[in-house]
Amino acid sequence: MPKKGLKKLHAKDALDFFNQVMVEQPLLPFLIPLGLFAWFVERWVVPFSNWVPLAAAVWATIQYGRFKRKMAVEDLNKRWKHLILNTTPTTPIEPCEWLNKLLIEVWPNYMEPKLSKKFQSTVERRLKNRKPKLIDKIELQEFSLGSCPPTLGEQGMRWMTSGEQQVMSLGFDWHSKEMSVMFMAKLAKPLMGTARIVINSIHIKGDLLLSPILDGEAVLYSFESTPEVRIGVAFGSGGSQTVPGMELPGVSTWLVKLLTETIAKTMVEPRRLCFSLPPVDLKKQAVGGVLSVTVVSASNLGRKSRTNELGNQQSSSGSTTPGTPLNRKAHTFIEVEVGTLMRKTTTCEGPNPTWNSTFNMVLHGETGFVKFLLYELDSDGVKYNYLTSCEIKVKYVLDGSTIFWAIGHNDGVVARHAEHCGKEVGMVVPFEEDITGELTVSLVLKEWQFSDGSVTLSNSLSNEFQCSIDGSPKLQSRTGRKLRVKVVEGRALAVNSKSGKCDPYVKLQYGKALYRTKTLSRTAQPVWNDKFEFDEIGGGEYLKVKCYNLDTFSDDSIGSARVNLEGLLDGASRDVWVPLEKVDSGEIRLEIEAISNDHNDSLKRSSSKVEAGWIELVIIEARDLVAADLRGTSDPYVRVQYGNKKKRTKVIYKTLAPNWNQTFEFAETGEPLILHVKDHNAVLPTASIGNCTVEYSMLSPNQPADKWIPLQGVRSGEIHVKIARRVAADSAKKTSLLTDASALGKGHKISAQMRDSLKKCSGLVDDGGDAEALSLALTEVESVQDEQDLYIQQLEREKALMLQKIHDLGSEIVRTSSGPARTSC
């Protein structure tokens, strides 16, 4: 057996040697036949000396020695590189010209468009929160990074090892004069006008660190220290009503500071950003999500001392040395923050507190930062002191999974991967700053919401999407649709700390539209069930929700929230509990539905098919109106506006709960029905004490609806109405509301109404009648005048149509009469 193994080894070695010689000596196939020919001549024709075989043997020995030395050197180099990479903290510098050549090839068509789109959304978000006093409003109009990519590793790159984490370090130098970022700025007083701000060059230089995590499924990147940043800014005029093209003081400094702070807060060690490398791309853009956060416990809380800090710097074991323990009677709690949404745990005692508090947090976008702030109550239990914090970052991956990462011990990395929504991920994260200890949390990504309307639901191993009939997500144009929002209920709302009561109501703002629910008394678990309708706005407009507690002098804010309405499908309803931000507790339940143009048009067509339809509105009463007079009361009346037609109720004096019981009828045209509640004043102009819109389009014919409608634009007030879409039962009603006997009869009717109204006003003035009767008479005159204006417009249209027909008829007569004359036989 040993001899056979030795023969195999020699045979393999000989074969490798032969292959290597053939590579290094390409003329060998020609020399061998030549040598055989010479041997043949020497053996059979002319004998030579024996030096030829000897020379061949020497040459073969030299070549074999070179081959063995080369193989030994290559093997030693491989072992040396492996040893250095896994044992030494820093490897030698390696050239990376190939990386820059590759970057030049892929930058214009792949990386530049993607990075421009990503950075554009980041810049727009930052501009909303940070702008100089000189600028009143600023808008991003163009964003392009140009065709010049950054230079990576100009002086080479090297690998470093920190604990178990391998990090690549390489230089980053980006000096581009081809970028184009243009802003349009509206200037504040005293300058006024508009100006154009253009960033045409950028210079960023620093040392970039790349850390592969999760077995190569993602890469964390950051700068080793704050990089050097310079920006070239040009100023120009902005069109009409602009200031001349001149430099605006402080703008260049502001832009440099904004960029530097953004880089420092997000991607300077130990803060890192994540670039995922998914095996599959589902081609979906996440616009929001719901994250469940459970704050489990903290352990070994203590204060760092100087010796601890030195020990931690010298330690490389991945854990920190415990500091001075906190007082055993210390009461601590955790505040969880995601953007402006905040939640607090209960208070626990000792250096190893256990909370087990769970909160639902809302993510806006495909990434999020969950921050955990540790506070300690003082001995009196009144004041609380900030101790330290830590944070966990969340990112949606294009294959439908989610990555969580945080700063670990000794500035290392703690990373977890959730393959699907609903999977629980546990993380132990060390606290930062001057407090030692670790925080244990549990995270569950319940759902991701996408721009095409689909939703990745939890409790499932696969993505469950809201899809159209053909199985593909349904793309919807978000123009002209209606959004119906129902404020259902609330829970765990904040209570006034002084009075101990909660009288909550909710305001909804979408674009310029503002609505308000009714006010409920003394409850932290209100049930409103109020419905509102908005015209959908494109461009990612948020629905703003604000909750208030009614108070005598000024209402207290008890939380607010933003709801992303992107991706709503036609007819699909979204039922969500929205956590209130800037408060300790509270959630509002909303039901949101999108109604398409086709649905609205079908409603209009169905209503137009109803013969002789009209709107019957009964204004019954109102309650809780605001006081418009100094004596604490009002003189309310209601002005009804339906399209161009206006009517009004009588005035009820000195009351905040008037009772009218007046009925109005309008021919149904599908236009909005708006009620304006006003305070009557005989001398000064009337004051508005609220308005509302009465919804009637969804009502069935001859089925009245009795409803209390909250008034908008005021602190309190509701109006009680009964609304119905009536169908004409007899021809008399049909004729009186929708048709006229003839145009001449309608003109006579309007003239007669105008004369009667003017006579009535004249009589009241001569007799010195009361102000209410005179006001009603003037309103009647205005109504008749509006009807007369509409009639005149109708006559103008008919006149133009008649003239056009006469012109066409004249042309036809001229054409037919211009033919050849007939000859007599």
C-alpha cells in the first residue's frame, strides 16, 4: 500500500511538472520532435557523443527545481495572508485601482441615479426642519450628483480586526464640480421675494469603514471621524418678483453645517448606516410600518469611573467592566422614542430593573431609529434626571425581510435579521455615555406598508399582499379620489394633571381641509364614530391627527400623530390604531377608505337618474355654540349655501342652544351643501361661530338621515339637521323644482319675485320694522338676485347657441345656392 501511494504521488507530481513546463516553454512541442530526429540520426546514420542525453537531463533538472520553488513560495504566501488576516489587528495596505475603475463604469447608469434619488428624499426631509432665518420657505427643484464618482482607497486599503468583527478601511475623496442641486427659496422679511440657490461643487474627504454583518447579507458603512466638507454655492434670481442674483449671507455656511451635522449624526463612528445585499428583489418600496417594542429589563446598571474607562479601552473581550452600581433604591424608567412618538415604561427599583412594557410604534419610511432613554427619579419622586441612552436601527430589505442593528460593546456591532414580519427578535444592547449596563429588548415588525398599496402582514411566513384580481398589486393614480376617514374611538388618553378630567375631541387636517369631531365629556376611552371626507392630494401628503382636552380658557393638547395615506387601493379599507406622539400614552382608532372617480361618477349618474330629485334639509337645532357677545351668549342663525344658491334661517337671540326647525329645499345638482353658523349683529359685521358640510351623496332616495354635525373652525358646537334626497311624487312638485313652463314664464316669475322683495324691504324701512325682519328680507333679495344671475347666464348661452345655428344655416344656404345654373330645354 505505501508503494502504490508513493507511485500515485510521483505520477501526479510529474503531471503537474509537465503542465507547468508546457506553460513556461511554449516551443517545447517543436523541440521534442527535433531532439528525437537528432537521436535517430546519431543512432542509425552518424553517431554523436553522449553529451546530448546528458544536456537534456540537466535542463530537465533545472526546470523541475524552479517549479518546486515557485509552488513553495505560493503556498507560503497563502498561509501568511491567512495568518495575518485572522490573527493580526491590521493587514498591510493593498492597492485598489480595480475598484475605482469598476466604480467609473457603473456610476453614471446605476449608482448615480439610485444615490441621487435616495439623497433627494433625505435632503427634502432635513429642509423641512432646518432652515436659516433669512429664508421663509425653501423647495428642492433639482438633484443630480453628476458624472464624477468619488475616489476610494487612493492610498490603498487594509483590513482591521476588532474582537470578532472584521472592518475594511479605505480613503474616501470626492471632489466633483459637475453636480447640480438647485433650491428655490422664498426670502423672509426684510428682503422678501424669491431667489435660486445652486450647489455646483462638493468636496468630502475622510476615511471610510466597511463592516460585513450577518454572514455577508449586509454591510455597515461609516466614517472613522467627521470628514472634511466643502460646498460650492451659486446664487441667482428666481423669476418674477425676485431679488437680484447676489450672495445671501449665511446660506453657504448653513448648507455646509447642515451636511456636516447630517453625516456626523448618522454615519460617523460608532453611528453606522446599512447597505443590504438581498438575494431576491421584490421591487417594492416601503413607505411605513408598525413595530412592536418590548422593553424587558436592564442589568448591572452603574456609573463609570476613570479606572473603568481605561480598563474598557484596553479590554478586547467584548464586555465592559462593571462600574459603580446605582443606588439599590434608585427608581428608573425607560422612554422609547421613534421620531416624535414617545412612550414610557413603568418605574422600577434597583440596579437590575425589570419592566416588560410593550408599545406599538409607527415607522415613517423604510428605515427607523428606535431610541431608548434611561431616566432616574429623584428622592421626592417629582423630578427625573436623564442618565444615558442607546438606540437600535431598523431597515426594510428588498427581499421582504428586516435588519436590526445597534452599537455593541467596545463600539462593536449587534445585528439581527428577521426573515419575515411577525418574527420576534431579541437584542441585548449596552448603554452609552457614562452609565454601564445592558438593556434587553424584544422587537417584532408587525407589518410593512408599500407605495403600491400592498401590505406585508405579520403571523405569516409569506408575504400576504392586497392584490387585484390578476394577482399583481394594483397601481392607483392618486388624483381626484375621495378619502373617507372615520374617527372611531380612542383609548388610554392622557388626563389633565390638575383637574383630573378628560373631555377629548379630535382634529383632522389633510392639506388645507380641517375637520373636528364632537367633544365627549369625562372619558379617557371615547367613542366618536364621526365620518369625514377629503379630496386626495398627491405627493405623499400626511393626514395629521391632533387630540385635545377641552378646557375653560385654552384646550390642552393630549397628543398628535401623522398617518401615511400612500398606497390606498380603491374600495380597500384600512383599520388602524394610531399611537399619539409627544405624550406618554394614548391611541386613536381610524378607519380609512379610498373612493375612486368611477365610484363617485356612478353615484352622480345614479342620482341623476332619479326623476325630479331634490334635497330636503331640515335645520332643527344647535348646542354648545361658542359665545360671540361680551355677555356670554350669541344671536345665532344659519346661512345655507348649495352651489350658487343661498338661504338662511331666522335669528334666535341670546342663546347658545338655538332651536330653528326650518325646512329648505334645493334641486339636486350634486354640489356641496355647506352650513355657516353666524352671530347676528345689527351694527357690526356678522361673526362666524362655525361651519360644516352636510354629506348626502350616499343617502338612498326618500330615506332621511338624522345627524349631529360638529362645527369646524371653533372650539365647540354642534348642529342638528335632518337631510333627505327626495323623489318627486307628483308632476306639480317636479315642475316647481326642476322645470319651468317656458323661458318667458321664468323671466316673469323672477321679475315678480324681485318686485315683491323690494316692496317688502321698502315697507319695512318706512315703517321702522325690526332688524331681524329687515335682515330676512335682504337675504331674500340676495337669493332672488342670485337666481336672476343664473337665468341671465343661461340666456347668454342660449343666445350664443342660437347665433351659431343661424350662422351655420346661412353658410348652408350660400353653399347650396352657389351651384351651376340650370339651362332651359
